[in-house]
Amino acid sequence: MQNAKQTNSFVNLNPIPKRLVRLFSKAIAKLILKFNLNKNDYNHYLNEQLVLEAKRQNPKATIVEISVRTGINRRYIKDYLKGEMPNIKSNKLTLILSDMKWTLNKYYGGGKKLPKKGPFASFQSICEQWTPGMLTYQAILSELVRIGSVIDHGEKVELVVAKKTNVKELIQGFDITSTLLDRYANTIMRNLENIDDELKNYQMSALSTQINPKDIVSLKAEIRSVLQTNSKNIIKLLEKYESNVKPDTYPAYGVSVFEFNDNENDNMREIE
């Protein structure tokens, strides 16, 4: 009987099904790939936030307790609490692009194109220097072309300088995404607390698994019309309660609404 009880206690340490952990990870993976984030950067900042959040939830927690709670080596806990990040490995693609720019200035008069192949001052030689035995220069070229950092001209490779407008749009998109995720997480955390229902943030999802995909387009238009009307009413309510102060005087309070369509992910299920 004692053994059975110990087993149940062990199982209850992590009651979340793996399929749900995979789904959670899948959502993060999509965003990492969408915004071309450095996985090493993400891992380190995730560790930092785990440590800071654990300390925020329990200010009296010791370094050992935080280590056990987060699974992070206790040797790094102090640094994270001080805001000091461990050394992060640079993204190989970033290093290759930086080396391309240096090579173009050094050997090609500051031009934009350099030879694709060759043992010296070429795209191939740069790739082999930074990823020896790891990746082929062809694979690296394909990825850099995909993300729009270079153009493959056959015999030569052109370095593309990102336009300020494109960079600004990318940062704005990531800012909106990160802020939305943080606010949604805060709403979930608040609603999981044992507080009165009237103090909880309003949260709901309405869905159906009985709608033929061919009818989604028509339904989408009707839903958009309803949401736009409600959005205008919500904006009027927010404006009604605004004080005569400058913007950003108080913390943000508001409502966020979005639609979803799991059918749009059908093309991804083949590779899962």
C-alpha cells in the first residue's frame, strides 16, 4: 500500500499529458521559426525568466529551491537574478552574414556580390569556416535565400541589406505577438487563482467541429461583421472611462479578440 501511494505521488508531480506539452511547444516553435529567432537566445532568456518568475512567486526561495523548481543548474541562478546572462553562442547564420559583409569590403571594394564557390573569399569558404563538417554551403545558401538575406545569382551570391521599413515591421510584429502572449498568460494565471468570479478576467472560446470547411468563408464574413461591431462598442466603453491624462500614464487595460481555424493547420499535420 505504501509503494502504491509513493507511485501516485510521483505521477502527480507532472500530471500534464505529453501531448499537451507538445502542443504548447509547437506554438512556441512556430513563432521562433516565423521570426527567425536564435534558439540559443531563446533558451537563455527562457531560463532567465523562469528564475525571475520563481523568485517573484516566492521571494524567500533559496537558490537551491529555485534550482529544483526550474530545473536550472544552481551555479547559474545567481547570475540570472543579477541580470547577468551566461555567454550565448552566436547564431551561425548571423556570423556568416557578418563575414560576408567584411569580405565584400575587404576584397571586393564594398560591393554586394561575391563568388559562390572557391577556397578563398567566397561564400563557400566563409560557410566552411563557420560550420566545418556541420552543414554544406548549399544548405546554408538555401536557408539564407529563404529568409531573404541573400540572392543566388548562380555563380555569385548577393548580400541583401534589409530595408529599415522591413526591419521595423518585423519588430512591430514580434512586439505585438509577445505582448499578446504575455497578456494572455497573465489572464490565464489570474483566472486559475482562487478568487471571486467577478474579479476574474473575462475569457472565452466558442468553437464548433460540425462546420463544413467550404462554409467557413461565408461564416468568416459574418463573424468579422459581428466582431467589428462589438469592437467599436468596446472602444467606446474604454474611451468613456478614460481620464484626461496623457497616454501611457497608467498600465494598459483592455480586451483582445482573435479568431482561429484549426483547418488551416491541415497541411502541417503531414510532417508531424
